[in-house]
Amino acid sequence: MNLPEAAVVIYGALVTLGGLLGYLKARSLLSLGLGLLFGVALILSALFAGAESGIPADLPLWLVLGLTVLSLYRLNVTRRFMPAGLLVLLGAVVAVILLTAK
């Protein structure tokens, strides 16, 4: 597994864990649903994206950027760093890793 794939898999695992923690702490079904949806999509896209699978190779980047924009919006609305600000920072780091690997 190369660095971009590993970064997306780790990011996806953290997103999934964050969704679970959001549900356990605040009983937020939205947090659970979006955390699981984005987390699993990130992990699967990192592992299976490529020409031989038919999944676009840029899908992990688009998922990371989409979640980062959504988190940036949530950060702007809530003005609280956790969890949206952390997702913005992690998403930016993963996006840079993905973009520099091209």
C-alpha cells in the first residue's frame, strides 16, 4: 500500500470512528450515518479505485474534498473546532498528499 492509499484509509477510519463517537456522545444519528457513509466510501475507494476495477482513480480525492467542504461549512456555522475543524485540517493534509502523488 502506498502513502496516498494509506492516508485515505486512515482518514476513512478516523471519519468512521468519529461518526460512532458522535453517536455515542450526542446520540446523533446524522453523525453516525454520515461518518459511516463517508468513512466506508473513503476506505473502499482508496483500496479499489483504478482502471481495472472501473472505479475512477480520482474518487478518493473527490470524497476527501467533499467532506472537507462540508466540514468547513459546519465549522463556519458552529464556530467550534471539534469535530469540524479537525476534519478540515485532516482533509487538507490528505488532499495535499493525494495531489502531490499525481
